Amino acid sequence: MKSLCLKVVFLHTVDPIAQWKSLSQEQARVVDMLNQAKRIRYLNARTDISFSVEGRTWINSDGLNNMPSGEVYTSPSKTQSMAISILIIH
């Protein structure tokens, strides 16, 4: 458990601060792209899900306010419904 805790906050690396800064920059590029999106669609062999993100603000959770961190997030539109279609293959 201790090893996992060290890894999720980059304490196992030579320079944890540089690692967090690099992650922040990478996620900032993703946030910039997603803030331009109107719809998100996730499609694979078993799932087809899409939802509106128009007018939503994406957040870069890069370790400044929460630990562990390392994600970008938002919430779906309050006025749009989410369509879910799942194909189960046996």
C-alpha cells in the first residue's frame, strides 16, 4: 500500500515537482481541446455513449487542490439527456 501511495503522487520519481508540472501541461492541452467540444461520444465494440458538453467548463485537476490527482473533468449539460446503448457479446 505504501508503494502505491508513493506512486500516485510521483514520490517514487527523481523530481516529483517536475512530474506534476509535466502532467499539468499535458492535461491543459486536453482541457483546451475539450472546452471547444460540443458533444462527447465514446464508442467501442460493446458501448456507444454520447452526451452534450456544450457550455460546460472542463477542469484540470493537476494536484494543486486535490491529492491524488491527475484527471480532467466536467459534468454533462443539465438540459440534455444522455443516450446509452450497450451491446453485450458472449
